[in-house]
Amino acid sequence: MRLRMAKLNSPLSVLLLITDEADVLRALCLGERVEKLNRLLQMQYGKYLLTEDRAPDSIKGPLVAYFDGRLDALDAIPVATGGTPFQRDVWRALRTIPAGTTTTYGHLASILGREGASRAVGAANGANPIAIVIPCHRVVGANGTLTGYGGGLARKRWLLAHETRHSPVLAGA
């Protein structure tokens, strides 16, 4: 598989964007953690060729808009992932969580028809290759506490506060 890597500055950190030849987002990592990114890509796709390129406008534009407060802009970004069928089901479900809200691992398992599979949902959530766009940061512990986040809890806290501040869901609250 041929993949392209671009860097995009954000209020959180540099974002590493991995796209395929059709400008579909395959991975998004916070920070310049290239070693972690290479392990992730290896797990998702096996062999791949990674070249540096510029970020496609179809991905850069919505990300910039998101950080400017237009949270629904992320919906326009096309994504594709490797992973198991269960992981892909979890990742699709994550994209249905409205910005400005959170859910729990148990509730997500229930939505997927997998009552009692909160740990498996948590594992799939932790393996999410596309941070922010597939919003794994919107999942919290059963008691509402922030739980692990690959980009660090400070970034998770920032993302949730950003979304709460700009959320149309909460605008009338």
C-alpha cells in the first residue's frame, strides 16, 4: 500500500496525517511520534510505502475548520481503516457520538449489541488509528471520569472543552 504523510499544525500539537492515493485519511497521530505511527501502520496494513507530501485540502480544510469551532466539519473527512470487523464497528460508532457529548464504553458496547463487552470496546477504542476525526476522546469511564487517551489526558481534556465550548448540541442548554 502506498501512503502519504503530511504535517499540520494545530492548537494541540503537530498532527501527522496519513492518506492514501485517493486522499482518504488512514491515520492521524498527535505529535511527531513517527515510531508509534510506523507501528500502527504496520499493524493496520502490513507492508506499506510512506512518502512525505502536503495535506490534501479535503482533509486540511475540515481539520482547520474544526479547530476554528466548526465541529461538524470533521464529518466531511473520508476515512478508511484496517483492523478487525469488531474494531471497525466500534470506530464507525464513535463517529456517531455528537461533538460536545460523551458516552461510556458500556453504552457503546450496548449500542453495538455487545452487552458486557465494555473492555473489548475499550481495547478497540485504544487502537483507533485516526485520532480526533474518529472521536475516541468522547468516550469516558462508567463514572464519567476521563480515562486513557493515546494523545494524553491533557489533550483529551482540551478536545472535550473545545467541543463543549463550540457545540451546537449544548448551545441551547
